[in-house]
Amino acid sequence: MDDAITVRDLVVDRGRRRVLDGISCAVPRGAVTGLLGPSGSGKTTLMRAVVGVQTIATGTVTVLGAPAGTAQLRHRVGYLTQAPSVYADLTVRENARYFAALHGRRAADADRAVADVGLAGAATQLVGTLSGGQRSRASLACALVGEPELVVLDEPTVGQDPVLRADLWARFHAMAATGTTLLVSSHVMDEAARCDRLLLIRQGRLIADETPDAIRAHTGVDDLEEAFLRLIRESETGHRPTGEES
């Protein structure tokens, strides 16, 4: 399987603070890759670099065979930011249809995207009247309406109830099954098991780039949250996790 995203030796500074410190990783095509880590670890900065809106100090980011942020990627990459990026004075349907038109899609495509994120019943509501979780899903519909090859989602399930979270993850995997690549960030470790591959980032450094099963095998524990804690301790001490065979 070839890679949708290739990051090599990426360094990002913000003022005197190093936000990403020599990140190298790859995201395979047609899979759901989770970007996991605590708040402030650099997840959003890495995603911004992938979509080409982040100033970088050194390193390279290649997306779908082209440098991140180039014009040819404009309609091939969908991006959902943490803050809802929709118009509060338009309805959910009007927002989706507006973004559909930008991608040359039909109104029916927009309506389907709204339904896919569970907002068919709120399609005629002004976005400004929605709850925070609903606004996030309205933004998600707009990010997906162009049917991009790569979808970058920054904490898409924050504020969603457990049923909607499960529905959204089912939607993500259905998209991956048709060849779409998804990079999904979260600081909720129980979502790690829903991913095909995991990137674990802490304090601007990548400490794991493996499948969930490989991380379990490496650390010798089944619980991924405990596995992540062991990987963090290993990265800090340089010692292999307790329980792993040498």
C-alpha cells in the first residue's frame, strides 16, 4: 500500500518554542489513521502542516504525491478544524450546498452529506442556533461534500454523544473502504482502537507509528491507554516497557 502523506524531519517553531521536533511518519492510503496525544502535544500543528497552512522551519510534507498546500490539492483534500468553519447566518443545508458548489457538486450531494453526519432533521436550522456538537457536524458535512481523496479531521467527535460518535466512526470506516484516506486526531484514548493505524505524539515528538495490535504487542498490554503510558515512559527513559520480551 502506498502512502497518502509522507512527513520527513518536520520542524515547526512558534516564537522561541519548538512545537514539532523532527517528526517523520507516513499515512497509508485507504485507511483511518489516528493522531493521538494529549492537548498541546502538536496534533493540530501537524495537521495544519499536512493541509499546507502551517509555516514550517525545516522538513518536507508530501500529500498525494505533491508538496502540501499546492493548488492541485485544493479539491483533493478536505479539512475539518476544531473550530466550526461554517456560516452562522446560513442554514445547515445552505452551508453544505454552498461548499458543494465550490467543488462542482450538486445540491443532492450536499443533502446526502448532511444526512451522513446525522443532521437531516436540522437541515433547515440556522447554524447559529445549533449546539456545539451540531455545528461540528455541519462543518464535517461541508468538509466531506466534495468527496476528497484525503480527509483531515481535527477532533471531529468532541462534544458528540456516544451514539453519534459510533455513527461517525462507522462513516469514517465506510469512506476508507471506498479508498478515501482519513487522518483523525483525538485526545480521547479510547478512540485509538477504532483506527487502522496510530500516530502517537507527545511534546512535539512522535513516539509511536504502528497498528493498534503492534502497539499492544510492543508494550505487552491489551489496554491501549496503558500501552500509551508505557510508550511515554519508554520514550522518557529509553528503557523497554515492563512485560515486553527482549
